[in-house]
Amino acid sequence: MSIEKNEEFRPKIVAFCCNWCSYAGADLAGSSRMSYSADVKIIRVPCSCRVNPMFILRAFERGADGVIMCGCHPGDCHYTSGNFYARRRMTLLFSMLDYIGVENGRTRVEWVSAAEGAKFSQTMHEFVDKITSLGKNVRLEDLRCRN
Amino acid sequence: MQRIGVFVCHCGTNIAGTVDVKKVVEMAAHEPGVVHAEDYAYMCSEAGQEKIHKAIKEKKLTGLVVCSCSPRMHETTFRNAAEKAGLNPYMVEIANIREHCSWIHKDMEEATEKAVILMRAAVAKVNLDAPLKPGESKVTKRALVIGGGIAGIQTALDIAEAGYPVDIVEKTPSIGGRMSQLDKTFPTLDCSSCILTPKMGEVNAHPLINIYTYSEVESVAGFVGDFTVEIRKKARSVDMNKCTGCGLCQEKCPSKKSLSEFNRGLSTRSAIYTPFAQAVPNVPVIDRDACIKFKTGKCGICSKVCQAGAIDYDQKDEIITEKYGAIVVATGFDMIKLDRYDEYAYSQSKDVITSLELERIMNAAGPTGGHLERLSDGKAPKEIVFIQCVGSRCADDRGKSYCSKICCMYTAKHAMLIRDKYPDTNVTVFYIDVRTPGKNFDEFYRRAVEDYGVNYIKGQVGKVIPQPNGKLLVQGADLIDSKQILKEADMVVLAAAIEPNEGVRKIATMLTASIDTNNFLTEAHAKLRPVESPTAGIFLSGVCQGPKDIPETVSQAGAAAVKAIGLLAKDKLLTNPCTAHSDELLCNGCSQCANVCPYGAITYEDKEVNDHGIRETRRIAVVNDALCQGCGACTVTCPSGAMDLQGFSNRQILAEVDAICR
Ligand SMILES: Cc1cc2nc3c(=O)[nH]c(=O)nc-3n(C[C@H](O)[C@H](O)[C@H](O)COP(=O)(O)OP(=O)(O)OC[C@H]3O[C@@H](n4cnc5c(N)ncnc54)[C@H](O)[C@@H]3O)c2cc1C
Ligand code: SF4
Ligand code: SF4
């Protein structure tokens, strides 16, 4: 079976950004006018450790094609240790997701500081490209949730 | 059901230029709970806030969504506006359609579509918002300044003058910082120690200032208004209270071969030493690595000669624990290491020096007694070449991408001072650009060129080659005359880039203050909050925030002091009400949450609960609101889903996810 390649494919991407570093990094990308795809939508959380695996599962279930979580660099967490928990949780979750068919490329963790607007935009570019090449997520989508 | 008002800001054309704001308003009207939607040119203005006020009153709104700039910009503005109209300030959500949308997208249709989605997510979140009430916390009326350079000194003086006690923690044996190493200072050429020493004396004598030298911050706990800091006072081996500062010990100490840090390794010092004559405090320390008594157990001369009986070989490091309301970071800078710039022969020739080494050589208290001479043979140099931007404005990762800002000016200063004192010495400066923005700065540079005949060549130096005759062959390019230049010099001075002092990353981590890739501390807002860290209660002073000269450092130091005073002057602070709470009926008292809480905010209590008619006593997690900082770690760890975070609840975030993926 060959998968039909749809030129018009616009991925749905959810980005969880911690308030102190990555959300601020995204703000800096904005004020420096460093563009990235409009397919990325950001949800602000206090810390990357607030990201419950449940949120990520829900996003895939609702038809997201990729989910990225951004936090402060390891060691620079505003709450000292939050991103270490997040890192461990995500490593486990992502390998489990991969196991059930949501490829590793659809999930990503990136550390972006408040001063790294360029890195934020660059990361989003890469991630959108990756998801676009992977195509639509069909593995976890709950069709009952489709509009 | 909430009654939500959606307010879409144009931000002039910043938003309206790329986002069809009318469309966003139109779409908002269809969202659940939305009973009012309007747009306005500047929502944050008086008139914009007036509109919000009016709508809250007239439409009896219970929640607001403002589609505007980042919440980091105006969340507080809109919360205050809501509160004024009698609405709980935490019933406000911001859809960031500027930084995260209009500013980064060009296509109107695409940007509008995204703005609508962001608006929907915010509406979904407000629908689940509940009124929150901030708690109160106390403010400890004492400030800590980390770093005793001119920045730290000035900040401490200003805070103390306002009537608040200040502690300075300085790593080295004396306060003073880099400025104490400088000879003369641009743009007026007054002597550095003549203007610094009185200030050092003033801090030392100030009844509200306490100086911990030879000390470092060991740990920081707590939060704005209530930090608990451990300070390690390293063993000085000299009793501060007994020592009279006579200096006899330093004279008699037989171990005299240690390199003087103060003179940048260009001279030696004894094992027991004060870094420089005007050191504050004027109490020596014993360098235990160099001291014969510590190495072999023999000697003890200093103790014998000390009339005051101040020498104490058994002194131990002391940990002092103190509470502070505000912390100012003033850890300053160092010059970069030059091992990656071997082409300038810095490690091969003693006559290739850095500008800071030149400051010491020109200084009367320096290694050569203030005589300009070659370190290799002690001869007076007749031909000196300065190379600017060594490691600054560097495109590759050998050096720093930024401009070190001070080098153009201090090089002009050095050139001028040399030409003034040694008129028969030729001075050539290789530069990429000469940057002189600052009061009387360009005039200063022009004096160097016009009045002192300094030869400025626009171009870079490719190589410095030490010659058998002891001279240095400088190979460079003159970009204006587009020709190669070969120059034999007696001395080459490198204006090396500056970088934040090592150890600042450790400090930033302890303070959870953000830091950029170059290790400069990040300000809360590059333009509007330049002396505050994004972490509340932490302020930035001096070069630790970015390269600057003394006048700029002093102004910033004053500004940081004012911000700290503003905090210390408050009796109470409102705490963030977005804290965690555990559901009594769901919690099974498993203790997992307490293990991940970085603030020790969670304890367990035996509580009587009524679970569907069954009354029993259960062990239940209880969060202390005053300690919880709202990170959310516990909420994800909780296996029974009992722990949730107010303001960022599971249901709210899921609703946002749903809205985005709709
Ligand atoms: C060669 C040269 C020439 C210059 N000439 C001029 C001039 O002519 N005119 C002018 O206006 N400016 C000049 N400057 C710039 C000037 O030196 C700086 O602007 C000024 O020293 C900055 O002060 P500061 O307090 O921010 O940093 P610093 O002077 O570096 O002071 C920082 C202090 O913090 C301490 N510290 C560091 N880390 C810690 C820690 N972890 N814990 C505790 N303490 C710590 C350090 O020991 C130091 O005492 C020159 C600079 C150089 C390099
Ligand atoms: S005991 Fe150590 S510091 Fe004292 S004189 Fe001897 S070598 Fe110097
Ligand atoms: S939210 Fe963070 S700070 Fe608050 S109780 Fe939970 S783990 Fe502790």
C-alpha cells in the first residue's frame, strides 16, 4: 500500500513552553521577527514538569501531528529541578509512543532559554519540516473527535 | 456558565497589520460562554482599559480574554483593569497574538487563522478559570550583593543610604574588582584608585554595610522577599578582629614565589598577602597552597612576628546563614583566555601582553613600578602595536560574537598615555571599527589621533611572529589603502574580549536566574526592565549583565539599588495564588508528591474525610500555599490524579489542547 502524498498537508503542532525560559524565548523570536510556521501553537505552562503525559496523549488523540515540549536548559530550571523530571518522563513516554506507532520524530524535547529566540525559531522550523515529512498522524487519532 | 468578554487589540498595526482583528472578533462571538467581543487600537491604553471596564460592568462579565501581546508584557495591566471593575484578576487570560503570531507570520489568512485558534484556546481556559486570591508573604529588610567590584560597591552604598542593611559577598580577599587594577580611566584620565579607594573606604565604614571578603555564596533557598542564603567564609588564617594591617608578616614570609593574581601573574607575592596596598579590608590571607607551614608543618614565622597575635593556622571555613529580601548580582568579568589565538604569539613572547596587563605595567604599584618596559629584557619599547577586537565580534566559535564595548576606548586611552609619557615611542592601533558612543568619547578618541599622533590603521592583524632579535613582526592589512603591512614592534598589546567571571553560571543556577549563551545574566525585559532578572527579587548590576564601562556600571548599579529598595520598602508581598492543591477524596497519601517538590511545600496530615457516606481518617497531602511556587511537578507525579494546580489545571490545559487540535 502506498500512502498518498498530500501537497496541502498542514500539520497540527502543539508546543508546550515553560513560562520562564521557552515561552520567553518564543517571545524573543517574535520581537526579533524570526518567523516559523503558523502550524505551531504554543501552550504556556509554568514549568516543563507541569506537562502531564496525559496532555500529549490527548493532543495525538485529538489529531495533533506532532508535540514538542520546551523548557529551560538542564540546570537552569526556574524551579531548580523541574526539567529533570520532565526529561525523564518524556523519555519514557516517547519511547512508549514510538512502540505503539507514534514515531519518535513526532515528539521532541528541546531546551530553549529566554535569550534563545533564534534557537526557538530554528527548532520550530526543523520540527515542522520533520512532521511534514512524516505526514498525518493516524495512529492515535480518535476519529470520534474529528469535526 | 461563564460570561466571557473577548478583547482583540490592534496594537496599532503590529497586530492588525497581519491579523484580521475583525474576523477574530467575529469568530469569538461563536465560542462557548462568550457574550461580548470587541476590538480596539490599543487595548492597554487608558481608553482600551476603559472599554474593558465598561463591558465588565454592562455585560456582567465573569471572565476576560485579551488577544494582544505576550502575557509577559501586559498580563498584569489587564488583571489590574479587571480588578478595578470588580472582577477577580485571575479570571483573565491572554491570547498572545503578537509575539507568537502577527510578528512572525506574513500571510494574513494564515496569521488570522492562528490568532482565532489562540483566542479559542484562551476562551476554553477562561471557561474553567476560578477566582483566586493571592496570599501574603513577608519581606526581610536586608539585601545581599554578590561581588564587590565598583558595581557591587555602588549598589551596596545606595541601598544602605536608603536605610537598609546590606551584606557584600566578595570572592577575593579584597573588594574593588577590576577597577582597582586599572591605572587611569577614560574619558577623563583620572587615576582609578584615587576615585575608587574613597568608595571602598566608605562601604567599609558604613554602619549598615557588612563585607564578607574571601567568601562565596554556598546555597540559596526561598524566594523574593525571603531568601535564605548560606555564605562560606573561607578560612583566612588571620583573625580579622586582631590584625592591625601592619604588613610585617608579608615582609617576613619566606615563601615569596606565588604569582600575584592582582598583577595578572606579572609579579610575585608572599604566601601571606593582601592583594594590593589599599585592600579593603586591610587584612591579609594565607594562601594555604603556598604556605610552608601548611605544606611542611615548619616555618610559622608570620605568627612569631605578628605583634597582634592575629595569625590563626587552625581557622576553619565558616558557614554563615542569613536571610535576605533582595539579592543583587554584581559578579563582573574577566578577560577571555587567549589559548585559541595563538597567531598573536601571546604564549610565545613575554612582550605580547593583554590590555589589562598593560594597565598593571603602567601603574606605579605594578610589576615594573609604572615604567613602560618590555617584560623580556626590561628595555623601553619604541614601537608598540595595539590589536583591537581580539576575540570580540568573532564570527566563529573561537571568540565571542559580541562587541566588548570598552576596548576601543581603553586602547585610545593607553595609546594616549604612552604618547604623553614617552613621546618618542610610536603607537600603531589596528582596528575593525572605532566605536565611541558616549559622552565625550569621540572627542577623546580624536585627541588620541590628532593631538597625540597615534597611528590608527583600519584592518586586522593576521600574525605576530617573534623574531630572533627579540622584536615582534606584525603582519597586518590596511583595508583603506588596501595593502599588506609588515611592522617590527617591540611590544604588542591585545585588547582581548571580556566575558562574565567564571562561576557566574553556578550563581545563576543557585538563584534560578536566567543566563544567556555567553554567560551574561538575562534581564527581565531587554528595554523596560534592564536591571531585574526574570526571577523576582534578583537584580543585576554591572558587567555581569553585559559589557560596560565604569560610568555605565555605576548608573546601572544605582538603578539596581533603586529596584531593590523598592522591594525592601514593602512590608508584605502578594504571593502567586497559582498553587497546587490535593483533592481529599482522591489522595491516597502515597508521598510521591512530597518527593518531587523542590520547596518542601507538601506535608501529610491525618484528616477525617467523608467518601460517599463512609467516614474515615486518611493520610492526605496538604500543600502549604506560602511555600508552593506553582511549578506543577507534584501534579504530574501524583498517581491518583489528586494533585492539581490552580490557574493551570489539568482540565484547563486539556481544554487548550482540544481547542488547538479542533
Ligand atoms: C583593560 C581594561 C581597561 C579598562 N579601562 C576603563 C576605563 O578607562 N574607563 C572605564 O570607564 N572603564 C574601563 N574598564 C571597564 C571597567 O573595568 C568595568 O566597567 C568595571 O570594572 C565593571 O565593574 P563590575 O563591578 O561590574 O565588575 P568587576 O570589576 O569585575 O567586579 C566584580 C567583582 O565580583 C567578584 N566576584 C566575581 N564572581 C564572584 C562570585 N562568584 N562570588 C563573589 N564575588 C565574585 C570579583 O572578584 C570582583 O571583585 C576597563 C576594563 C579593562 C579590562
Ligand atoms: S607560615 Fe605560611 S604564611 Fe606564615 S610566614 Fe610561613 S609561609 Fe608565610
Ligand atoms: S506545585 Fe511545585 S512547588 Fe507547589 S507543591 Fe507542587 S511540587 Fe511543590
